[in-house]
Amino acid sequence: DAEITQSPRHKITETGRQVTLACHQTWNHNNMFWYRQDLGHGLRLIHYSYGVQDTNKGEVSDGYSVSRSNTEDLPLTLESAASSQTSVYFCASSESTRHNEQFFGPGTRLTVL
Amino acid sequence: AQKITQTQPGMFVQEKEAVTLDCTYDTSDQSYGLFWYKQPSSGEMIFLIYQGSYDEQNATEGRYSLNFQKARKSANLVISASQLGDSAMYFCAMRDGYSTLTFGKGTMLLVSP
């Protein structure tokens, strides 16, 4: 069965370190997304991609970067982790048609000390 | 400006009763989509139901229905015959661009025996 996976599921890091969160989908979807979830804010869009070599900034992109070298993967990098980036991170993917739902990964809980 | 508003931080309902979770949205697009997702305590995001702006009928998926009132810009989720397993956080989301979603802050539903 097709799926979307994230790794690691839990990560503790220190302020200033570079961190990369992996997202891998086997749906063969062109669209991929990264969100962060914080109490009181719902899910907020960080970055998204509509295909290989395409990346776009979302609502809360400062301090994050993504790259898309193939269809299956969209890794999220925190260049220099800050305590404000402690959050739960969700990756999602969808087909290219306008109204298809997004399928979400299980999430990564990141703690920055 | 907030695009998706969920005014109920928490809702309580007894098992087997129906419950309505409110969602209002704001967009100037004519073509858009409205989604509801469920997030149980385990953390995963589960797609429930979708309504397109041009759909004339209210969407239904099993015990879930979406009460779509376009003129009022509301897209309330109705859960009939609540079950204990319906206890979760529920998010309303809107797509008014190509593929990105904007989420509300969520409503926590607790179903009591």
C-alpha cells in the first residue's frame, strides 16, 4: 500500500544545530507540503513543492529550507535550530488536481533545547 | 486576516447524539474547497470529508456530513450518532489557491458514555 513516512518520529537537539527531517511518500504525488503544529495555532504551512526542483515558501518559512530532487522525498532542514522551532512537524502529499485531499505523515516531534 | 475560523475550542456530546462543529471561512475566490480532518490523541491527521464550492449537494461520508452554506461562508461538520472513538481534535481547512491548505485552530470534541 502507498504511504507517507517521516523520520525520525522524535528528535531532541540543541539550539544552533542543523536538523533535517525526512519525508518520503510512495503515492507518486507531485505535491508535497510541510506544516508545523503548535498549541493554539492549528497547522501552519512552512514550505511546499509542486514537483521536482520546485519549492515555495509558506506562511512560516523563516529558518527552514527544503529541496526536491525526486518525486518521493521532501526533506525539511532547520539551518540553525531555535527553541521557537520546538513543535510537531507534519509532511503531506496530494495529487496535482485542484481539489484532492492531502495525505499526512505520522508527524515528527522536535524539541530544541 | 484569518481565513478559517473555528469558534468552539471544545465541545461535549453524549454518545449516540449528533453534534455540529462550526467553521466559517473567508475567500474572494469563486473556486475553492473545504476539508475536515480528524486528529485523535495518537496524533495522525485523518481526512474526513470534502466540499467543493461548486458542489450543489452537501457532502456526506458515512456518519459525517458537511452543512455547506455558501452565502454565509460556513462549512459546519455534522457527526451523527456520536461514538466514543469520535473524541478527537477536528480541523476545518480551505484550499483557495492551487493546492495549499489553510487550517483553522481546531475544535476538541469529547464524547461521553
